[in-house]
Amino acid sequence: MNRRHVLRAAAVLLATALLAGCASPHYLQLNPQRSVSVPQVGSGQAVTVAAMDERDDDVIGTRTGSAMSTAVITVSAHELVPQLQREAERAVRDMGFAPTTQPGNGRPGLTVSLLHLGYERGDSRPVIDEAHLEAVLEVKVTNQGTTYTGTYTSRRSQSYALRPGRDANRRMLNDLIADALDRAFSDPELAQLLAR
């Protein structure tokens, strides 16, 4: 084989790999971690903590932006909810409370719900594409007949020349949800109601 044939074969293989990569679905296992400090208001009281996924579908978008694309991005509720539960319990523990999953009569409660997780392709420009990501969390705290509900939205736009791969998408979505968790647990109203 001469050099031209080798280069042509390499170019065909590269193009095939890129096209296959563009069409392949991404099943992402996320592990978002809260990084903000929380107010220290508890003194060991038990708090019932729960996490839920209120989305209608595990598919959060497509890598191509086309609704008919096979390049879907999926974040499974049954894999994400335990991670949200872990982070909610860690936040409650860091506040000075004792998190539990057992409901108790008159015990304060905190529920974290994922309302929305979205991945959309933005407006294309020459050579550059853009992805728009959004996460919406709702946190509900109940204590002594009083309920406080907060909604916390995190948005991110990411420009790219080459479509992000699985690891890049995982990092972006982990950072997105972590930011929403940070917004939620830095809300002083949550801690104040739990400590009442």
C-alpha cells in the first residue's frame, strides 16, 4: 500500500468513528457533590431526609439537538436519586442534625426533588456549536406545621468545536447539579426552619 492509500484509509476510519460517536447514545452515571458550606444550626436533632426524581423521562436531550436523533443523553432516575439522597444527608449532617430516612411523628423533614434536567443544542455559529444545560431542584422543609419550599435553578452554556464526549458531558452535568445543590443548601431559610 502506498502512502496515499494509507492516509485515505485512515481518514475514512476517522470519519466513521466520528460519525458513530455522534450517533451513539450517552448513558450517564452522575455523582454531583455539594461544595458550599452550610450554616451550623443543629444540635443532633433527627431530620427525615428524602430525595426524589420528578422528571417525566430519563432522557434529558440529544447530542445533536434533533428530536429524532439516536444520540440521546440519558440520566437514570434510579441511579441519580441515591446520589441526591447522599448529598442531602451530608448537608443535613454538616448543619448539625442527624439525618434519617425513617419518618417520625413531629420530626422535621427535608425533601430534595429533581424537577428538570435538560440538555439542548444552542444556536450554531461557524465552526462553533453550543449546548444549553439546565437543572431545577426543589427543596421542601417541614417543621412544626410550617413548610418552606425553595426552587433552585442552575444554567450553563458551553461552546465547543467538537461535540462533547461522554466524560465531558458527565462533568458538565455533575457541575450543573452540584451548583443547584449549593444554591439550595446555602439558603438560610432551610436551616432556620429545621432548627426551629
